[in-house]
Amino acid sequence: MDTQVVETNSLDKAAILLLSMGEDAAAKVLSRLGRDEVTTLSNRMAKLAGVSTDAARDVIQGFFDHFRDQSGISAASRDYLERTLDMALGKRLAKGMIDDIYGDALKDELQKLQWVPAETLARFFATEHPQMQAVLLAFLPPETASGVLAELPDNCHDDLLYRVANMHEVSDQVLSELRDALGRCLQFVSERSTARVDGVKQAADILNRFRGDRASLMDMLKLHNEELARSVSENMYDFMTLGRQSTDVLQVLVQEIPEDILSLALKGAAPEVRDALMGALPRRMAQSILDRTQALGLVPVSQVEDARREVMRLVRELHEQEVINYQIFEETVVD
């Protein structure tokens, strides 16, 4: 009987292998990878499904076959070379050679800070001397360093960048201070580790999806805090609310929204929103906009979100001017 052969790509193989290793071993492997690699592999591991025992065995066997083919005399570890070269050359010369071979171990440790939000790192940096700030920036990955610099006060940007640009070699004393700074930074981050929540936006999203009496719930919120209720209401002008508007309201809106903005905003939109908006247009015009949306191809999510924000800005403006009676939430009506 023929057996169906299923091709497994390299990413799947890596995900299967990591899942087969157990948590401790997989964590050690992931700690050696860059941020993008960890994110890609984690997403693939989370979505992996339907892997047969035979397929998993083939992946693992393939790994060991590859390992056996590539292995011979194992490369010397950093510790082994460091001890050997210390005896042969002396500690100072040995360290320079080891750093050239393996890269600066301290820089590798600082790479871990790429996972920390730039805003948090900037708060720590502000407690350090400008020269230590510059040293930290010099050892961070460029993307992380740029994010931290952007969070620091504008009036210190040029000074810090000048200090970084003038840096060529870092003395042992400075490296020792940098290690101490790294320890303080990790402690600072640990003490301030929190989960960030946009409560107002979350409350607005909950209300937009609430199937009960939204109007009464909003009135009760106003009794608690009228200003907070207003902020929640402003955030309730969500793009998805377009799907529950009357045809009259949508017909006014589609006349006010520029076609290029509308076409971009509809990219990846929920069917109920797309159908409601297109249903308010003449068939030929609706088809033209849909064709234009399709022709855009792949579009950055940020551009789509900007277009949707522009649409909802116009919605709110027309609603406040009483040009349209926009239903932020469904209200109970009587005949």
C-alpha cells in the first residue's frame, strides 16, 4: 500500500524538534536565537497541529543524522580556550583574543535588553551618568538603542549621539562599571515589570460588543465619572460600528469619505462592515471601490489602521455636527 509523503519545511522541522526536546532544553536553544527568530519559531510552535508520530520521528532522526555527519572533533568551548590562552599569553592578551573569537560576552548579555520596552529602559537610563548612558547605547542592538534614545529628553539626544560616535575602545574599568549598570538595569526592570492595559479602549471595545442595553450601561458609567465616560464614548467610534448603521447614514458617509481612504480602510475589513458600506453605494461605484481595494495588494497594517482612524474621525465630526445620527451602540426603540 502506498504511503502519502508529506513535505515538512525547515521551520516546521525546527518547531517539531523544539517541542520534542522538553521545556528546559528548548529554552536553552531559544536563548541563543535572535528576537525575530524566537518570535517566528514561537508562533509556529503555537500553531503546529496534526503531526504524526512517524513525521516527528523522521524529523528527530534527520537531526541526529545531520549532527553525526557534521560532528567530528568538537570545537573548544569559550571557557576551555580562555583558561588555555590565559596560561599561554596572560589574562589581558587572552581576553582580547577571546573577544575577537567569540564576541564580547557582555554585549551578548546586553542583547537581552531588546525584549524590554524602550520606555522602561529610558526611565533607567535617566538615572545614570550621560557617559554611562552612551556606553549602554553603544552596546545595545541599534533598533533598541534608537527606541531608547527617542524616549529620552530631546535636549540630550545630540550629546549622547556625539558620545557614542566618539567611542572606539572601552577600558576594563568602564566594562566593570557597565556590568554593574547592567545588573542595576535588570533589577530596575524586574521591579517594574507590569502588564500594560489601555483600560478606556478596552472598556469601549467591551461596550461595542456588549449585546445588552449599551445606553443604560453608559448612563451608569456617567454617574461614576462623566469625564471617564466621555473618553470611553470617544473610543467607541470603532470601525466595526459602521456595520450596524442605517442605509441613510451610510449613504451620507460614503459621499464624504474620499475613495482612496475608503478603499484602503476596507482592506481586510469584516464582511458585515464591507457589505454594509458597499450596500449604500450604487452597484457600479461599489464594484469600483472593491476592485481598487483588491488592486492594492499587500498593505502594511499601520496604513490600514490610519485610514480607518481617518474614516472614524469624519464619522465623529459629522455626528457632532448633527449631519448624521450615528448609532455608537444599538439603542432600544419603540413604535
